[in-house]
Amino acid sequence: MLTYRCQNFGGCDAAQSNARVHASAGTVPLCAGCGLPLAPDRTARTRRPGRPRPMVVVAAAAVALATVLGFWAVRSAFTPAVEYSLIGMWHAEGTSILGYQLPVGVSLRFTERSAHLVDTEIPVVDYARDGSRVRVMLQSGAHTQVSLTFVFEDTDVMYFDGPLGLKFRYRRVRVGAPS
Ligand SMILES: [Zn+2]
């Protein structure tokens, strides 16, 4: 479609009022006011439909990117901080002392009330969380308590940082997960 207008200024009301007529390209319409052929309107924006301009594409991409970043920011703001928990079954992935790798150690299991180490069940007095560190207080004797601190790398990987560079690394065992 093209836009036409009458150029018969002074002799035609349609020209005076800048009336525009839309017609398909190839046919020159006649003015309804004066009957003279209309001229293409060069002030009208003529562009091919279905072909967005580069600037329009860039602007749309910017809006889409801003929308995605906005949703991401909102989601991050409302995602609660990860709360690490020792509760569950842990399999020792590796043990190292002073940087030397030792054979894979024993597995661990924690419940709310006890820690299971090999065949020993030790009562848990308390769990204390501090960021990515979880300290478990164990009742090792009638009047003796020991605390062990585990450092979480993520919710399923943690390590026990012992003395002399002793390091036990554990991975959570997913109950029912295929192994
Ligand atoms: Zn006219």
C-alpha cells in the first residue's frame, strides 16, 4: 500500500486539508475532490511490512534481556539462603592427610539425635550452623563432649577439617537414588 495525496493546492479542498488516500502500488488513484491524479505522499512513512528495522530488533532484544535479568534478580532476592544440614547418610569420597591421599574412609550417618560412625552410635547434643559450617556436639562419654565441624562445599559435599591437615571429604548418599 502507498499513500497518496492531492497536489492541487488552491483548487481542491482535499489538497487544502492534506487528505490522504491509501492505494496499492501500481495504480494511481484520482482525487475524489477534483478528479486529478494523486501524487505519492513523500511525507508518509513507507516501509516494507514484515521487515523490522535493525533498531527495532536491538530494542526488542534489550527489553527481553532486561526482563530476564529482572526476573533473575527478583528470584534471587526471594530465594532463601541455603541451610546446610548434616542429617542423612554420607559416603567418604576421599581422605587426605597433609595433602597425601589415603584410602577411602568410612561413611557417616547423622540423625537428629545421633551420629553413626562405623558400628558406633554417638548421641548428638546439638547441631550449630554458621554459614557453610555445621558443628555437631557429640556426647562421647558420661561427662565428655566433643565437637566436630564440617565445612559444606554445597548441600551434598562437605569435608571434615581435622588436626594435622587431616581432611575427610564426604558426599551425601541419596536414599533411593540409583548408584
Ligand atoms: Zn484534489
